Amino acid sequence: MAAPFAHPQHEPVARAAAGFARTHADLVALRPEPLHLLARTRHAGRRTGLVSGGGAGHEPLHVGLLGPGLLDGAAPGMVFTSPHNRQVLEAGRAAAGPDGVVLVVKNYTGDVINFRIAAERLRLEGVRVGEVLVDDDVATDSADNAAGRRGTAATVVVEKLLGAAADAGADVDALADLGARVVAASRSLAVASRAQTDPATGEPAFALGPDELELGVGIHGERAERTVARPPLPELVEQLAGQVLAALPVEGAASGAAGDGVLVVVNGLGATTQLELYAVMEEVAEALDRRGVAVAGALVGTYVAALDMHGFSVTLTALEEGWLDLWRAPSSSAALSGGGPGGPEVVPAPWAGADGEPPAAAAPVDGAAPADGSLPEGASAPERALRRWAGDVEAAHDDLTRLDRLAGDGDFGDNVRGGLRRVVARLDADGPASDRTGAEALAAAGEVFLDEVGGTSGPLVGLLLAELAAAAERAGGETSAGDAAWADGLREGVAAVQRVGGAQVGDRTLVDALDPAVRALADGGSLGDAATAAADGAGATTRVRARRGRAAYLGDRVVGTPDPGAVAMAMLLRAAVVTGDEAEDPSAAAVEALLAAGR
């Protein structure tokens, strides 16, 4: 076991962001709440801001690309977790130029949802917003998953080319169009010989033998659909380069006739040495040369890590006319600097005051105390359900984390536990429980998840809780919202979740637990019946491949264990019906069996 070095009382991402901003104080400024970072200067010709973000653990992406010629703002989420929409909103608002802002998002469900919500909120404020979705991963190019290709190391190419174009004065529409073309011309594929260290356990997230590889691994540590035998490096790179080149949807790319040749990015996944990466680069160049493909530019190093995974990815971008000039344009950031002769003419960023410092911000939030499930006197039935749920999730954190690790990257337990800790802290700070209605407690919980919790779970759980709050309010806001209010709220909540996330029953998501609960209540059943139906629905996810979320990239590897989001929803319904004697609750044993799966 090799536990990470971390302060025991501080949230590690907030702490690392503060250290990064202190180290690069000439380049970036930190806004700790909600957490985002901003470039201190930008090119004098830039009129459109560029903002990106994503889960921590990929450093130097994205914070290392803040500066002239690159990004104006970056929003880091928790480890392998998207930032919440308020982080992106604040970064976008601060970084927007007179022509607006362009958001660059990697194609992961949580990132897409939170960036889209932020974009809508910015538009409501009158800010012009463009969006660029990066989806370059060849390993996930399959008609069997509805999530689409993952966004990986081509993000670096996109941000570099867009940064140069923005410096030349391109507006929102021109940048969004350029970004879409660069994404379409880029493909990547990654391989790993050792998994990343799980921050919670200090152990490798999955095991590989000395003669095995994960070909098609994800940057969040997701396993490939299958493990392969490890070939010699020349043979391995020949295979990777061939697959990536063949996947480029640019006419003539495979024959070397595309534009000005290709850009090559050989990216380390965290524990791969520069010695290894440069050797890989030489193998890639020789493999392309054998196919008559010219290497017009190259970037070698760790730019999109997967914590400390030992592996690398190969990205190819088939160049259009003029792109090579953008690639070579000057830039200045912590991780990527250089380019043409001289440096860019820079001015203070638009958010900076006369002293060049960001406006005052609240102190960073490092998290909340563990929830123990205790029930204050006078609490409404919905508040009792929320607090029981928080205590149950606290106790089941390791199981939820394990289930999510089997189906993706293992961040779900941290996300939902952290959100519920904040909910309990918010309720405690709002005064005696007897002074608020169930609708008010649910509304507060919904606000916490929408505004403070990232990943897919944050906005989706937030929408569900907000609809439950609205239903309780329509029922009079009474302190004990009954089954009718739950039926109304769950129905509207599932509809909202599906509008935003697109999941249907059978896709292996939280909808698989919520939809049966809605139907049980619509058929005249009790809240207890709904809880049992939710547990049964969560259990059904053990038998299907995922079509949404990160589990969609693992194929049959997820079959046999339940979806953690569905299990968490079954836990919420169970918490709503528990009377103090869980033996009387038929859903209790079912939920416990789900949590025990795969132990």
C-alpha cells in the first residue's frame, strides 16, 4: 500500500490548486470558492475568452495551460470528477471577452452536463457562448454505447490551436467552428501496463500481470474492454499508430496526403518517464514514415495524466491549411510555452483590478464533517429521510466506491458522500429543524447538489431533489410530505434527469432504480413499495451492459455488479420509509445485498 501524500484535514484538490497558484503567481490567480483559476494576462488582440476544465488527476491539464496563447480560465473538479456548473459559470463569467467565451469540454457525461448548464446560465446573463466537445478516443468509438467517444489528449491540441486563433481576434462562432474541425481531425488511443493508485486505498485500482496491457484505457483509469498480451514496443506502437491513423476521418490522412501532414502528441499517463516517451515518439515517427505520413509537429510529455498510471497515449491530428501556424504561435503557461520568435503582446485580463488581483473571494471549502444519520427533534419527514440517507451513504462509502471502480473510475462514493455531508452542514447551519418545512429542507439539499457537487451525480441528484421540493411545496410544504408528494416529485424528477442526461431504463444508470419507484407509486403502491421496486430495479442493472456514463466504455466487464447510482437511489427510497426498525423494511436486505456485490 502506498497512500498518497495529503493533508488529513484539507480537501486535496483545493490544497493543490492553492499550491499551484502560489508557485505560478506570475501566471495565474486562484479563486477558491467556487474553485477556479484565471490567467493574469492575455494577448492584446484577444476578444473571446477560452475556458476549460475537468477532473483533477490529469495535471497539468487544464490549469497548466492557463496563459497567453492558451486558456483564460480553468475549473478543476475533484479527482476524476467534473467541476460543478457553478465553477464553470464563474470561470466563464470572469474570462469572457467583449465577444464572449468558448467552453472546451471533454466528452464525459458529468463534464457535458455541467458545462451545458453553465453555458445556459451564461447566456441568460447576456454572454455569447460557444462550445467545443472533444471526443477523440478510438477505443470508445462504438455504436453500442450512447455516450460516444471519450475526450482525451486531443484536448491539448484543441486548446493550443484555439488559443492562437483567439489571440488573432477570432470570435465565438469562428472558434467554435475551428474547434469542431480540429476535433474531427484528431484521434487518440492509450495503453497502460500498470493501473493508477487508488487515492482511497493506496492500492492499484486494478491488477495487471507483467505480460499484460490494457489497450484502450481511459484517462480516468477506466479499464479497456479487454486485457491483451504485451507485445514488444515496436509492435505495440505499430498497432497503436495504425489504429489511430486509420480512424482519422479526413480524406487522404491514411495515405499521407492530408493537408500539411499530422501533429503527433505522445502523452504520458502519470508514471511514464520522459526517456520512455521519447522512445515511443521515435517509434511513432517511424511507423508513420513507413506509411508515407509526414510529421509536421510533435509534443512529447505528460500533459493529460491519469494520476500515476504507467502508460501512454498517441494522438494524431491531420492538419488543415493554416493550422501549423497556429500550432507554432507563441504561448506562455506553466506547462506549455514557446512558439514563434518573441513573446505575445499581453495586457491584464479583464477580471483584474487596478492592482492586478482578483476580486475578494470566500475562503476555500475543504468539505464538511461526516454525517452520522442523527435526527434532530422536530425534523420533517423529508429532512429525516435526507439525514438517514446521509448516514447510510457514509457507512456504505467504501462499497459505493468499489462498485464504481468496477464500473468506471471510483469517484461516485466520494461525490455523493461529500454532497450529503454538505447538505447536513447546510441544514444544521440553517437553524432548528422544527423551523423549516420538508419542502425547504429538500430545496436546500437540491441547491447544494446543483451548485457544489460535480460529476454526473451532482446536477442529476440536484434536479431530483429540487423536483421533490417543488412537489412537497405544492402539497402545502407540510413537515410530513406523504406518498402523493413523493409520487409527484419522483415523476417530475425522473423526467428532469432524463431531459438533461438522456438516460432510459436499461441504460444502467440511476434511472433504472427511480423509474420502477415512480411506476409503483403510480399504480397505487406505498412509499415502501416504491423502495422495494427501486431496489429491484437497481438489482436488474447487474445483468446489463451500460449505454451511458463511463461504464459504457467497459462492455461486459460491468455485468455482474449493480450500478452505484441506482444503488444510491434505492438507498434514498429506503431512507424515506425506515421507521427505526429496518427489519420491517423489505428493501433493506435487498440494498445490503447490492452493496455487498463484488466484495
